[in-house]
Amino acid sequence: MNLQELINAVPVYMHNGRRYFVRIDDIPEPWRKQFIAALHGSACPVLDGEHALAFAWDWEAWTNEGLPGRTGPTGIDYS
């Protein structure tokens, strides 16, 4: 899978009119485990009826350049 395919595979959901969250369960492995590890110690949104969410901007940062001080996705075809 290349980076764009990974980004396209994970829907970003709107909340109050803005890009707000991704569902952790929507992220394919092995990147789900990598992203969870990168989120360690970060705040995550909590919404009624939802579980295991991450902020959309954290997902977008991680898939683009990595979260500050943390590794971005590995095992991606960057060609």
C-alpha cells in the first residue's frame, strides 16, 4: 500500500462543521498499531456512541510528516 492509499482508506469524520476525528478501527494494520503507539500520551476525542477515536489533525500530521518527536508510518511504499 502506498501513502495515498492509506490516507484514502481512512475516512475523516466531521463534527460541528469541521474535520474532527478518525476511527482507530478504520485504520488498516500494521499502521493501526503504529498510530496507536504514536498517540501514546496524546489527548483523543470522546463522543457519545463512538469509541477509539483520534483527532483528524493528529492522523493527518502522522501520515504526512509524523507527529512531533514520533515516527510516521513505516512499511509504506513511498514511490
